[in-house]
Amino acid sequence: MEVPDVFGAAPLVPMDLRHGLWGTLSGASGTPPRVVALAVQPTGTLIFANIVGYQTACSAHFARLWMGEPLQFTPDRVAGG
């Protein structure tokens, strides 16, 4: 089931962890955290990230975001799949 996006662009996809997580984030040290959910503006600006992983790796990735440095999202599956 897809619901309309709050920004009027592509649809949001409800979280359904029965099919696994969405992918990984990379760009900081440590084991890459797994992505549970992301919300991104059409411009590519991250507005929400729910990740799981080792505490130090998650902290390192969020610290890079806080400093304005980019991270790479690598999907494991296609939205809605």
C-alpha cells in the first residue's frame, strides 16, 4: 500500500520489516549502519533517518551529517518491493 507524499512528489512507502531493511549508509568509520527508514526531500536533502547498528558506527555517521558531510545510501531493495 502506498500513501501520498506530504511534499506532493513520489509516494511514501510504509515500513514493513518482514521484507528486510532498506539498505546501508556509508561514509564514516565502523560497520555501516542498516537503514530502517529514510525521508528525503526532492532536492536530495535528508530530513529523517532511522538506522540500526553498532552505537559507535551510528554515532560516527550522524556526526558526519551534523558537520555537513555527505553519506552514501546503498539500497538493498526497490521501494514497494
